[in-house]
Amino acid sequence: MVIQDKEQLEKLFESQAERRWKLALTGPEERIVKLKKLRSAILSRSDELYAALNSDFGKPAFEAWLTEVFPCIEEIDVAVRHLKVWMKGRRAKGTLILPFSSTRVRYEPKGRVLIMAPWNYPFQLLIAPLVSAVAAGNCVIAKPSNKTPHTAAFIADLIAGVFDSQEVAIVEGSGSTLGDFLLELTFDHIFFTGSPAVGVKVGQAAARMHAGLTLELGGKSPAILLRGANLKQASKRIAWGKFLNAGQTCIAPDYLFCPMELVGEFLAEMRLAIESFYGKSEEERQASPDYPRIVDKAACARLERIVSEAISKGAKLEFGGRFDVENRYVSPTLLTGVQIDMAIMAEEIFGPILPVLAYDSLDEAIEFIRSRPKPLALYILGKDKKSAERLLAETTSGSVGINDLIVQIENLDAPFGGVGMSGTGSYHGFYGFKTFSHERTVLYQGPISAVEKFYPPYNTSTQKRLLGALKKIKSIS
């Protein structure tokens, strides 16, 4: 749905207000039917999606299936399998002061939800939270990124064929203008994936309307190579995690710490890994059907600028470094000798460029990581369990991968989310259902209530005896 003006958007928003309570009363069977319909639509039209993603930034079909379609199908399957249990809520434990009552926690839909998706995984990062919001019984307005117009148009058409717009609507329009209009509406929950800078604006809007808020942001996620690591294996895993989607992944490693005596050997293994993935020459790599493009020329030019600035200040280009702005190509690139005052170490790179920092003591890596904003992910590669445990204990991040990259988000029985500057809240599986639900406590009191013994007037002999007994049982001073 292309939004022409604010009035049209407000009309859509109000139409969902009419449907909100009907959706809240739906049972798991009705929601499961809708989720299965969405699943069938995705699978039957996946070739169209692959074409759209390829048009937007050259994403290969297999990578699109692996990173865009499969995670959404898995999200749907988990919700379908467990939704009946999730919706039952849970019984809370009893308390000493309420011996004749029971308490349950109900999961109720928050109401009207806004989902704002980014461009780097434009399908997955809209559909996955949408699945959770629908499973929880909400109405949804979702905005895809206008930087990936072919994929946005596909999503809008796909969703229009599955849901009534009073339940789920995909809105398209001028990015910043439409975003501003959306943030003026009184949603019950806002789910935003994007940059920390825009996340501040979204957070302020949510605070203004007292809405629930989930921020999935990014930041500079570190990787630490430990002494004794299998360099051949680690290099392949780092190369895959870093250059997947041409580095345009919020949980990709943004820089890597390597023991100083292993830097040369590590770089040699990285070169071999990159060449085995995408080709031995720059010409082969640029022609590779398995290597995506940067989303737009402006982003490509920015990457060229920060690499050029780093080299001009003393960084060394170890591999790659080809920039074809017109065709939005940036080769897999390795740098050494970067300094903390360079833009490449101050900004999230969000591209296929990996600065390699040499360290002598693990203390240096820990101190550096703790001096920066909290990252969305942290990666540890090596066999040294003591050092790995120390890194876990003395740093923080949204998630951690030990001896692998990216795939920590695949387990839907665990939450995915950031911390501090890298995000607020989490989702996936039950955690997504919970994010879009209000946990409502309901007390069921029987005909006899022990609380009656505490009614005024206070300081009766019965109250004194009860208070004394409670103090003795609970060791209250």
C-alpha cells in the first residue's frame, strides 16, 4: 500500500483499531491458519522473492533462501507447533500471605504494532517479527525499507494476498517522511531494526506515546582469535561470517583481534578462504554470482572513503581494496595497522572490510572492547576454554558465537537481541511471542481471604500474632 499523505495513513491506523479487539479474541487455531497461509504464500512465490533481492543488490538465490526464506519458515513452524501452549499462559507459584488464592499470567496481544524493517535483510527482518506479532494476536502496520524497492513491492503484494489490511498492512512511501508520520501514531508497541542513530528517534517517539519498544540495532561487533586456534578452520568461518551479504549484516564481525605473532599466517589463510569462496583474482571475484553488491552507490562511496582515509593515515591494505562505485562492488578487503582515531574504527563498517588488530595480551582486547559501546555480537575462535570463559565474564554483548559466526541467531529456543547501544528487547520463537504480548497477572481469590485479617483498624491482637508469625517464618528483622 503506497501512502500518499498523512490522512490516508491515519485512516488505515483507525481501521485497525476496529479490528484490534476481534483479533484479541481469536484462539490459536485461527492464528495458526493465518500463519500457515503465509508460509504457503512464501514458498510458492520464493522465486519472485529471489529475483527481487537480486535486483536490489545482487543477492544469490541460495544465500537468499538461507538468510531470508528459511529463517522465516522456521519462525512460522515454531509458532504453529507451540502456539497453543504459549497462549495458555502459566500458573504462578503461591505466596505465604495468600494461601487461599491462585495466580495466573496471561499473554494478551498488545494491540496495534508498528514494525520498521531495514534494507540489509529486507524480507527476513520484516517477516520474522511479523510472524511473532500475528501469533500474539496483534494488528500490524509494517514499513519496509525504500532502499530495496523491488523487495518492498514484493512484500506488499505478498502480504496483501494473505491478510486483510485491517489486520496487517505493508506501507510504502518516502522513507523519512513516512517514518515521521508513523511515529506520530499511538501504537501499542514499536519494533525497529536499524541504526543506533535512528533508534534514538524511535525510542523517543515510543516514550512519548508510552508504547512498548524493541530496538534491534547494530554496532561494532568484535571477533577475537585465540592462540592455539585452528587458523585454517577459523579463517573460513570468519570469511563466511564477514563477507556474507557483502558484509552488510548487523551481527557480522566489524574488526578482529589476532595474536601479533599469528597475523601473517592468519592473513594468508584468509586470502585462501576468500579465493576459494569467490575466485582467485579481483576480476573473478567481481564476476562471482555468489557475491552480492552494496545496497546503493552512496554506501559504496562511503566505504571507499573510510578505507582511503585509513590508508592515508597509515593503515596497510593487505587484500582486496577494489571499489567500483558505479556497479556497487566492493571487494573482500583486509586491513592492518588501523588506529582508533580512524573513521573505520569509529563507525560501524557495514561492508566487506575487516580491520585486523594485533594483540599481545588478552587484557588489551578486553580493555578495548569494554571501552566501546556494547556490541550486538561477539565472536571467540580457539580451543582455549579458559580464555573464552574470561572473555564471556569480562565483556558483554547481545549474543556470542564461540568457534562459529552468525549462526547463534538460528536457535529459536533462545532470545536474539542487543544490549545498551546495540538494542533493547529480544525476539525469536517464544521470545518474539512474548515481546508482542502483555503479560497480565490475574489473581483468583477463594471465598476465604487471609488478607481480611489485615484490614483496619490496625494493631489488633490477631494482626500482632500474624505479624509475629510472619517475621519468624521470613526472618524479618
